[in-house]
Amino acid sequence: MKFSIASSLLVATNFLSHFAHAIPTIQAKGAKFFTSDGKQFYIKGIAYQLTNDDPLADGDQCQLDVNLMKTLGTNAIRVYHVDPAANHDVCMNALADAGIYVFLDVDTFDTYIIGKSPSWTESQFNSYSAVIDTFHKYDNVAGFFVGNEIMNSGPESIAAPYVKAAARDLKAYSAKKGYRKIPIGYSASDIPDLRPNLQNYLACGSDPANAVDFFSLNAYEWCGEQTFKSSGYVNLQAMAQGYNIPIFFSEVGCNTVKPRTFGDQSAILGPDMYDTWSGTMIYEWIEETNDYGLISYGPPAPTGGTNVVDGYTRRGTPTPVQPDFNNLKSQWQTLSPTGVALSAYTPSLSPPACPSFTAGSWLVSGDVPLPTLGQVFLNQAGERPITTSGTGSTATTSPKSGTGSSSGLTTSKTSGSMGTTGAAAATTTPSTGGASSRSSVIIPGSFTAALGGLVGAFVFGAAVLL
């Protein structure tokens, strides 16, 4: 076989290009994140979603934003919506060159698990796994969120087994494909009725394959000049003490008191919490109606115009929103926890006990077998504990090779560019709407034929998983 000089140079260029953007990968071990070169990793992150579209597919805009993020001290971003069919090389390489990692939500407006009527279908699986197929190759992908604020009340805790089932199947799929072991976790609303039950449930059980790899919280408790105790963070720390997997804040930044001084950063990344928590994500990069932005691309444009969505310009040269931008920069400049070296760390924490049924606040009774792919939840009676019999199974081979089925999801959700599925716990939630319209889950047609025999069904007390 003959190779031309041109083809040889192309191969060499591609080879060198890969290593030019090399960055240590992130792994979860025990209760902490580590880089592949052995250092504990603490998140100093920003929520980054300019519109409902994929921001990582706009290489030019991404490069402008990354250049400013570097001056802030950012080492991670969270992106809520991506298009797995798009090309992300320019943006992901720019982020890697800047030492910035990416946490990605794998669900979409059409495929998220619905708290009041959950399902885990082939359509959802195919959509989630497509994101992993696209992004696993980037060394600076630090984690995937399998859901965001799915459960916002006690009755919606029925969705918790579906979240674990999604994480289980995606981890099995990644292993089957030989992908790097990228942590898969969940981002929760800060709901008093659900904590710490949800936090503990997602990590509980004897088999780590059936648990999430990390848990994160969207919390807006620290408003204005607070302290570790007065803010309520002391209670969050108490509930996280001894947690066996990494835990961090996936959204913070209460804005009811202006300007934002970000005093919570000294608690999260300081001695009060850094032994337990792995850092924080600030909400959010872009200034829009909710007034949480760290930067703007120009003054409000209520009459519309080029690159304007909902009265705000979404593209251009980023300009810091002051004094918030510099306030955060000043906080992060003084906070650089080092933690423990990977070589010196031996995990010793056990999974928490699976929470028992609690009327009104937690409807899952213990370590229930998880749903299998294709199951939906039918609530046949009022509030009853969820208890199951039988055993779940994992999708160790991709259902993409099968005939597939309709997702059974006929829902919409509106909440601004972040696209959260529900309002955050705090009264200062930045969400501009949440899931405004949630219709019931329809049983996929390919499963209706099995109703008579209830093939593989799980009985959850007074409810049935099909």
C-alpha cells in the first residue's frame, strides 16, 4: 500500500492536533473527582446556554466566550442542550486549551423524564446515548446529567427509580462500547420535602452499577450578605456529610440582593465544605430577562434584531456585567483548595441506606428493583408506597438495533434557555417558567400488546410499571 506525502502529512496533523488539545480526564472515585494526573478536582463553573440551541456548535462565539471565561478563573461549564449531530470540535478544543471541562445534560425538551408520569423508553435511551456517542471522545467532558430538576415535590418521587434506570443503562451502554468511564449523575432542585431522601436514594444500594456516579444540587439559599449558618448551607453540609459519591452545586447565584457578591463561594470552596463538596456552577453566563447574567452581548433589544431572542442579544463580543463579574473573579482568585492526591485516597464511605416511604414526601419504599427499558408508570390509586417484586435488567446492548418504539412523551416545557423541567426550590429560582405543560405519558404502541400478560411488569403497590 502506498501513501502520498500529502496523506501522510494529513495523518500526522490529525495526530498532533489531538494531542495539542489533550487535557487530563476527570474520574469519580469514592466521594471525590480526580484528574487523570492524580489531583483532586474542584469545580469553578458557569451555566452556559445562550439560547435553546447548542452553544458548543458555534465555534466562533464559543472562542470569544472562552477567552473571557479564562480571565474569570472558570474551569468548567454546564450546557443544558446539545445537538449530537453537530460538529463541536472548534468549541471543545478551545475549552480544552483553556483548561475548561464540560458537564452536559443528555435530555432534551422532548425526552426528559416526567416527574408525575415517568417512563424510560427506547426513544429516550437512543436520544441520551446519542449525546454520549458524540461527546465521549472529548477528554474535557467531565460528566453527563441524566436529568435536571425532574422531581419538585414528594409525589414526583415516583420518578426516582427511572432516573437510576437511565443512569444504569447509559453506564452499561458506555461500557459495552468501550468508552471512557465518564461520570453520569443527576441535578436536583433544592426541595426541602425531597432532601435528603432523593440524594440518598440515587446513591443507595449494594450495586454501584445501579446508582448515579454523582449528585448535584441547584440551590439559591445564599442571598446577599449571609454566613455559612444563616444561609442554610450548614444544613446542606450536614446532609452531605459521609456521602459516598461526589456532590456539588450545579446551580447557585441568588440575585434577590444586588449586586451579587458570591460570598457562598468561600463556604463551598473553603474549610466549611471543601472536604465534602466538589465545587459549584454559577448561574449563568448570559444576561437575559431573569437578570442572572455575568456578561451581556449588548443592551436589551425589546424590538428585536439580529441575534436577538426574547429581547436580548445572544451573540457577539461578551462584555462583563459589573460589579458581579469582578465580584466572582475576586472570590475565585482567593479560593484554590487542593484536597487530597488520588494516590493517597482510599474510599471508605458506604452507600447511604435507601429511604423508606414517607407520606407526602417520599413514595419509594427502600431499594426497589429498577424499571427496565420500555416501562412507564401508571398510577392506579392515590398515594401509596412504591414497592416492587422481580428484577430489573440493563440495556447492555443498544436498542438502536431493534425496531424501536415511540417515546410515548407528548409534553412541552418552557423556561428560558436553561430549559429546566421545573422551578427550583428556592423562591429565587432563575427559571422563567418550568414545565408549563405536562400531559400524561401514553403507553408506546409496541408495548400495548403485552398488557394482557403483563410481560416483565413490576407491581408498585397500587401502581403498575409496564
